[in-house]
Amino acid sequence: MADTIAHRGPDDEGYYVSGPVGLGFRRLSIIDLATGHQPLSNEDGTVWIVFNGEIYNYQELRTFLQDKGHVFKTQTDTEVIVHLYEEFGEDCVEKLRGMFAFAIWDERQKILFLARDRVGIKPLYYSLSDKALIFASEIKAILGDPEVQPEVVPEMIDRFLSFYFVPGEETLLKNIYKLAPGSHMVVRNGTAQIKQYWDLQFAPTECSVQDAETKLLTLLDECVRMHMIADVPVGFLLSGGVDSTAMLGMAVGKTNHHLSSFTLGFDSPGLADERPYARLAANRYGSEHHEMTISAQEFADFLPKFAWYMEEPVCEPQAVALYYVTRLAKDFVKVLISGEGGDEAFAGYPIYRNVLWMERLKSLLGPFKGIVSSSLSRLNRRWPTHRVAKYAPLLNLKFESYYYSRTSSPGRFFNSNTRELYSADFLHSVDRDFSTSAVTRYLTNSSIKGRVNRMLYVDTKTSLPDDLLLKADKMTMANSIELRVPFLDHKFLEFAASLPENFKVRGFTTKYIAKEALRDRVPQEILHRKKVGFPVPYESWMRTELKDWVRSVLLDSESVSRGYFNRGCLEHLIDQDLRFQSYPKEILSLVSLELWHRAFLDRSTASSAVTDHVPITVGN
């Protein structure tokens, strides 16, 4: 099991076996390089831990615990958790400020305690049966146990295609689950109990813009300082946007190491190139800057391995770019900092503004919104535009019935063409209520007031941990690099959630308060540029250099024989995208799903390819 995740920890390995429990660990050394071996125990060997992540307030906690009489044998943050557990039991997680997934074995009480950080920065999977609980940072480690055989849950296929990622605690594999963010599990006397210990509360309080700016900068400066703690060099991923630039600017003077920065961009026509803006930030703050690009062939060559590392199908072309840029960074640093989470904290995605204004328009239209929706849809059939196609059908729907997440809506092809997409036999496995339940349960939370806050809550509970952070962790750890995300410090998130909605979306401006606070710390060219989201030209690649490869993946006998889809519908999707540029995300999602099947249902091929570190080339 540990060997399957050697990429997550190439520096050391360790094991503890006693009676009913066995703990294994692979270490990536970041803090206390000499004595941080795991599994690690308390003074008398009755409490053992394996821990993935970083505790940023560990020095403060260490002083508190020493004052309580606890004796430390290392300088690691890991040992702090052990003694906190001795002091507070299950409530120890409430004292932690950081990213974490850990397991503690309490020998005296015969208790196994699993916990995951508040927003799901670090992954934690488990499989529970009558015989055993098996857990790991990655699914492939659980499949390392020969008693766990991969079996697809048919109902989860439609959930993935509804969102382009897999929200919720379920995975596509039977009896393999994710421990939810902000939750812990206690296993005693043959039973397992899961409890949520934290949730993001949106309770806006009145304050002035000036006070909010001051507190934002103070908290952010503290978060960056804490995230810079390491005994190895720390670098920065620059996307050319506000958040990553702000991270770099605030890091100046907070480390003894020279600052490095990394980015990836493209020269493709019609696509924003992040590299000039990243260079601008690097020059402004004096980082040693590195940049690169990748080709269509490199993109396709990595996709089978991408499926193996990601372990859950996703439509995230940016994740492939992230893999390559972190592979570049691996030669210089062991830790990277990124601006992930700033858009979820302060409503940075355009969809938040667009939905807010659409709801206002619906209120103005009153009983005429259905007529306007139909008229716009008819016009769009003659003169198609992406925005009208996306938003016109929603004019006649209630907010609660269409906001699936920032990545999806009922109008997308997979959500509105299930009978055409799925084969007659497989259609019986499709349950739309089950597919959307992973999101609707958060959307209907009556304690969240205001549409912007409700969207932010849904995304913080779904697309953030199950899409963005999944990608961030899996792609960086594939290159043995730790990624840190200061914007997702829970105290910072709680502050953002306490702000009035119009501090986030004001008029047509998204992320209003963050841009105001950072206006003197981020170059104006970056502060006011349109959000582009680290673009990758996968759409044009799939219609040109990779079009034959896409067709071969989706229409070969192996893919079709799975019985999920109507072949004619797949051919229609491919042909329509080639002619009208209509369905790039749908096609990439289907490719991702097929390559995931090949990675995890053909165990021997997938495991040997990764174990031997042989590049897998697709196409001719």
C-alpha cells in the first residue's frame, strides 16, 4: 500500500504494526528533516500517528503543551498533534490551523481516530467492511490490499457527468469513500462513527470598507507568514492573476531563502497568455522566475497517467498544466504556494456576478420571464452564442433548481439529454435526484442568506474540495511537491464569510473588497485584467492535432463495450464540436472517464506503467 504512493513521500518510509492495527507512511521532508520519522508516538508509545499535511500554528501549540508537561523528542508539527490528542481527545482538531489528514491509534482505549482538515486541502479515503477499515491518502493505496477489488458504482457515472467532477463522499468505486472535509471518524469496538466538527458559517456583520480592507490585509499577511514556515526552499505558482501575485508580494522578507516563481503559458491565437503577467509580478517582487509551455502531444501523452494520479475523473485541463509546471519546479523547491481559494472566499468567478444579475432581471420581468426565455432560446438557434445558450433557459427556473455549482447547470448537454446520451440498458442506472443530491443538500441550507453566499457555500463544500483542491494535491504530489494555499486558512475564510455580500460582488465588479485592499500591492495591469483562469488550448487541440486520438479513445470497441452510452450520440458530440466548437468540456469529460476506467479496472497495466515511471504515449 505504501509503495503505491511513494511519489507522495520519496524521502522516508515507516511502519507500525500492533495487534489489530497497522500504520504505514511515506514521508516528504519539509520540517525537521533529521528527526521527523513516522509513524511517531507519544512518550510511552501508547498513542501513534501517521500525518500528511502542515500545522501552521504548531510552534504556539508546542509551547502550550510543554507548559502542560508534555515532553517532545522532535521539532516536528506531527508530534504536536499526538500530544494535543492526549490533552483534548477528539477535540484536538479544533486547535489546529493548517491542512491535514491523519490517523491516530490510541493503544490504551483501542480507538482509531481519523481526521481531515476543514476545507479538504488534504485527501483522505477509506473502505469499511465487516472485517476491516482501510484508509489512505490515495485510492490506489486502498486497492493495494488484495481484498479490495475495484468495482464501478453505475449511478456515479451520471453524477460525474452532471458536474464534470465527483462531488460528495462517494467515489466511482464501490465501498471506497472520501472522509468529508471538516469531519473526523472514531472507530471503536468494531463500529465507526463520523462527526462534522466544522462548517463555514455565513453571518455577515456591518463594517466599513476601510475596516474590512485593514483586517483583510492583516489576516492575509499573517497567513502568508505562517505558510512560509519550512526547512526547505519555498516557491510560488504564478497564474498572472490577483491572488497568486498578492501571495508573492506578501512573502517578500518572510524567508531566508531566495524566492522562486513558476508559470506556464501558451502562444495560441485567441487564448490569454499568463506568462507576461507572471513575469511582471516576478520582476516587481524580485523572484527568480521560471516558465514553460507544453504541446498538444505532451498534453495527450500525460492523460493516461493523469487518470492514474487523479484517481477520480475530472474535466480539468488546467490540472495537466499544473503537473508540468510543478515538474519544472521540482528541480528548485519542495514547497509551492498558490492563490487557490481566493475566488471562493471573495466571489471572484464571473458566474457569481452573472447569476446575481440574472436573478435581479427575473424579478423585474415578473410573469414575463418565461416569454423572454423562450424568445431568447429561439434567437439563439438562429444566431448561437455561448452566453445566451447558457443563461436563457435559466430565466424560467428557480435559483434552487439550477445552481449545481460554478462548473455546471441543468442546461449543459449531459444534464438535458440523458435519454439520447445513455444506452437503454444503462438508463435504468441513472437517478437524477441521486446525481444532484451531493450539491442540492447544501443549496437548501436554510441558515445561509443571500444568493452570493449560497453559491459560495455550495462551491466551498463541493467544487473546491472535490475538484480544485483534488487537482492541486494530486498533481503537485505526483511530483513530490507540497502545495500550500494561504487563502484557505480557516480563520481567513471565516473572516470573508462575515463580510456583507456587496463587499464581494458590487455592481459588475467581482472580488470587490480583495481588489480594493490589494490595489497598492498588485500591479494595475494585473489588478484590472479580465479573469481567465490559467487557460489551456485543449479545445483547439482536440479539434486539430488530437481529433483522431479523441475519436479512437471514445469509439473503440473497449470503450463502447462498457455499455454506458449510445455510440450515435458520442459520434454526434464529436462531429458537432468539430463543426461548431460546441462540446469541448463534454468530450474531455468522456475521455477522462474512459481513461479512468482503463487505469483502475485494468489493474496490472496501470500499476506497472506508474511503478516503472515509463511515459505512456497515446495515439500513433
